[in-house]
Amino acid sequence: MVVVVVVVAKERLMSPAGNGARPAETGAKCVRAGVESGNMRSTLEGRLRCGQQIHLQLFGWRVRIVKLRQVVAIGHLPPVDAVRPAYNSRMIRLDSLRQRLRRHVLRVALVLFAFGACGAAAAQTGAAPAVPDTMQQRVAACTSCHGVHGEGSPDSVAIPRLAGKPAGYLVQQLEYFQTGQRRHAPMEYVVRQLSPAYLRDIADYFAQQDVSYRKLPVPAVSAETLRRGEQLVMRGDSTRGVPSCVSCHGGKLTGVEPMMPGLMGLSYDYLNTQLVSWRTRQRAAEGPYCMGVVANRMRESDIAAVSAWLASHEPPADMRPEPASAQTEPLPGWCVMGKSGAAQ
């Protein structure tokens, strides 16, 4: 007959067994008696003591312990007296190890406390130099990915150029990252705690940068694909309700103050990714979701065609955004510009 008894206790070493310890075969009776007397409800000592008896009987026997907090007692095991000396020796060694570990932890705590006190004293006597409040310092997190002057990353075509974009557009996008209307985990983290004035300073800095463009790779596409891309960019597709890109982003596609970004000089991968993001609401905007409407009226092949045509063209010499007065063609009635960046 096999009897299984589970003893649950706190992480604690049992004391060595004394000469008066009960035999292990009475361990189950020990637990039962303690429960019936009420002693087991108020203290763990009774349970620990009974568990010790079971542990004694198991010591030296090849029994697999399934969990650290489970003690399995099997009937017809060797008598307690045969294993008590070895058991007590093991418990004494473990108890000695526990005491040494406690002393070691105390010494480490004292050393750390001493270092902390020394550090505090050093901070009082000689404070660390203050971080300079310069624009280069303020945009350090931005330039680590987008380039020193916002020219874009040479290592990733998915990281866009910021230099020369309209300040209103840039500050609006920073606000969208803060609110979750535009989603990109690294950008959301960088701007999360920044004030509106700080965001505006960053936008103004990159809007004023003027650096040359670099040639970006374009995937090989057919001539038919490029013709379709040119049609959508320059004239749109009235049969699908898609306006031309130039009707909003300017005749030179370099953007329009204060809110419309330029499309020239951007990589194929970035353009394609952003159009897909508009379709899937990874990007959003105020008002009637203008670009979301446009992107969802385009087929996937149209998105690839527009991205390829724009990325394959050399940017004009003057990449500055056009003034608002240059936009004579009215926006579609269902399309409005956001106000957050333009209003500041």
C-alpha cells in the first residue's frame, strides 16, 4: 500500500531531528492529530515537525521528489534510527550554509550603502556638469536615426528625410505620434513626454535645414507600371475618385506651406509603406481622414506604381515647399488640412 502525504510550508530549512522524533510511519497520524487538535491552524511548527518525520524516513531512499514543496512518504521504508545521523548531519550543513549566506548578504548591503553615501557626498561637493540646452542636444534623439541635418538614414530607406519639410506638417506628425494617431513605437517613445513648445522647436529646426538629396534604390518595374504611376501622380483617376498628387502636394511635389509635405526625394519603400499605413489606419489624421480615403480607393498595384514613379524621378534643384498662395486648385470637399501644426 502506498500512502502519499503532501506537506506545504514556507521556504524554510527544518531543524535537525532530535532523539524524541516520532517514527516516519506515524507522520500521517501526526498531521491528522494536529489538525483535529486545532494546533495546525495557528502555527506552521506542527506541520513542519510532522513533515520532518516524513523527510527523515525518506532520507537515503531513492524517491523522486516531484516539487520542492512536496514530500512523498512511502510505506515500508527503513527505520528512522538508521538514517537519523546522516539526516542531522545534512541539515546542520545546510543550516550553516544559510547562516554564512545571510552574513554575506549583510556585508554586501553595507558596502552598497557605503558607496551610496560616498556618491551622495560627491554629488554635493562636485555636481556633474549640466547637459547643454542647445538645439543639437534637443534633436539628438532625432538625428541618431534621421541624420545630423534630417537628411535621412543612409542605412535604411524606411527612415524618411525631415530636412526642408513644412514646419506645420512636422509638428503635426510629432503630435500624432504622441496621441497614437500615427503609430511607430520608437517615435511614440521619443516624443511621449515632450511639451508642445519643444515639439515646435524640433519642427522649426528641421524645416530650416537645406541639404542635398541622395539617390535611393528603386525596384525594377515595367514601363506600364511607371505610366500608371505618372497618371495617378499628375492627373489622378476620376473613375476611382482618386485626385492627383500634385493637386495637394504642389506642382513640383515639394510640398505646400504650411501643412503639405513634399513627396520627391523619398524612397520607394517609405512611400509604399506610408500608403499602406493610411489604408490600414496605422496613420490617421484629423477631419475626414483624407489620405485614408485616397489610399483605400487605390489598388495595391496603384500604390506600387505611384511609389515607383515618385522614387525614380530626380528631385528638382529647389526643394523648398511652395507658399500657400501657389495652391490654386481647391482640395476635394471631403479633404481638409489639420490645424494643430498650422495654427502655431
